[in-house]
Amino acid sequence: MKSIGDCFELNNGVRIPCIGFGTYKAAGNGAGVIEEALRSGYRYLDTAAFYDNEEEISEAVRASGIKREELFLVSKVWKDDMGAKGTRAAFEESLRKLKTDYLDLYLIHWPRPDLETGDWKEILTETWKVMEELYREGRIRAAGVSNFMPHHLEVLFDAAELCPAVNQIEFHPGYTQEFTVNYCKEKGILVQAWSPLGRRRVLEHPLVLELSEKYHVSPAQLCIRYALERGVLPLPKASSPERMKENQDVFGFEISREDMYRISSMPPAGWSGEHPDFERVRF
Ligand SMILES: NC(=O)c1ccc[n+]([C@@H]2O[C@H](COP(=O)([O-])OP(=O)(O)OC[C@H]3O[C@@H](n4cnc5c(N)ncnc54)[C@H](OP(=O)(O)O)[C@@H]3O)[C@@H](O)[C@H]2O)c1
């Protein structure tokens, strides 16, 4: 990757910009932040029904004047809407709010509705079947998942025909989910990093600080570059034009092999406390 204009290729041949803009809580002050992100060069917007900002996103897109086909729009079906009917309805609602007639990528946000639902595998299979239908109908250019571990993915492999194109998981120095990342690589599933900056929790970690000084970059740039060098697509969120730009300016340095190993094997740090199979841990 040489610039934000470069792309990864998904397992169905669709090209996806190599850095996306994370929009969770980004539209707190309306569409302005998203508009700023588009102005600063992002073309890939990561949203979800759960973020409750799809209308602001469509407003920002309209105001930007950027053509729909130049954008990569991603949304996700929320836990409460899983199942055949719910997923269809949630998809239509996302399209209505985003004022578009297709999505570039649609994801299942979490593998199970909640920890109490005993038949989650059945519900997950039904949900994925709708994703397959939407893909075949040409309403989404690619279908994927989020927060899946290998045992969740295997439910899909057992019952479905379409292999997910993407798995969006928490990924940053101190929480790199090696087992899941390696599994996805073997299956040809592109891993995306949510909270690639560990929502700031890892930006002052001694190793991150040491290496950012060594490479003359900011801690955030080091984290984003680390994801890219792992072949993982980062989705940083930022509020100011300066940070939006800074987070794209990651193509002028390379992290050495030794330092990549040091980051990958640093002690656990900055985990959000979220895991699909356990109650959220609050720190
Ligand atoms: N699939 C999922 O379950 C899931 C879960 C969580 C997130 N996500 C996606 O991933 C995206 C990113 O994750 P995230 O928002 O949790 O965390 P993040 O991108 O790791 O971190 C965002 C935080 O870092 C700050 N920041 C941004 N650029 C910075 C820089 N250059 N220097 C210092 N601080 C900087 C931001 O502050 P300011 O905003 O004040 O600039 C914000 O507080 C989300 O927006 C969402 O799209 C997906």
C-alpha cells in the first residue's frame, strides 16, 4: 500500500480502500464530521444500524457531491435484528436511511443475539442465508461478519455456500487476536481492525511511544501502519481534520520485521472488555 487511494482485494474480487473512516460516535455533532472526513480523503465509511448515524452519513455524502460509486459504504445488522425476517427488514431500513440502493459491504455485527439465546447457531445460520440472498440479488457487493472467532465462522461454513469476505474485529497493539487473524487468513477472509488505536488506550504504552519516536511518527500512525503491515484494514475514527489527515499519513515509513514481532508479542493491553461469548468486562 502506497496511499489511501490503494485497495485490498476481497475474496470475490471487489476492491476495498485500504483505510476506512470509523463513524461510531463520530456524528455526535451532526453530519459535519463525516463531511470533513470525506473532504480529507476518506472514501470508505464504516457505519452500523447500532450507531444510529446512517441519516447523518447520507446527508454528508449528499453535501460532499462525491459520486456514490466512488464511495465504499458499509453497514451492519444489529444483534436484535438477527434471523431471516429481522435481517431483511434491518437491511432495507439501513438503505432507506443511507439513501442508497446498494451497500458495498454488509456485516453481521456480532455472532449471537445475546448469551442467553440457546439456539444462536440456528439464528446465525438464518441471518447468513439472508446475507447470501442479498449478495446474489446484487444488493450488496460483498457480505461479511464482525466479532467472529473461528468457532462462529465454522457455523457458517457448515451450513452455507458463501464464504464471508471480511471479519471486522478489535485489533490493535496489545490485542491482536492472533488465532482468529491467522484462521481468517487461511480462509481468505480479510480482517479489519476496529479500534485500531485501542480507542486511545494504547497510545501511551511504553513500546508504542518508543517505536513512534524511533520512526518519527505519532503513536496513532504507528498503530495504523502496524495494522496495514499485518494485512489488516484499519478503521480509525477521529474528530478533527488534523487527526483525520494524520491517520492517513502512514505511507512514508516501514516498521522493521523485528519491531513488528515486538508489537505482536507485547503483553495484553487496551482490550475493550468485549467478547462475543462473555459478559462485557468493565475496567
Ligand atoms: N464492529 C464492531 O463491533 C466495532 C466496535 C467498535 C468500533 N467499530 C468501528 O471501528 C471504528 C474505530 O474504532 P473506535 O472509534 O472504537 O476507536 P479508535 O479509532 O481506535 O480510536 C478513536 C479515538 O482515538 C482518538 N484519535 C483519533 N486519531 C487520533 C490521533 N491521531 N491521535 C490521538 N488520538 C486520536 C479519537 O479522538 P477524537 O475523536 O477526539 O479525534 C477517539 O477518541 C469505529 O468508529 C467503528 O466504525 C466497530
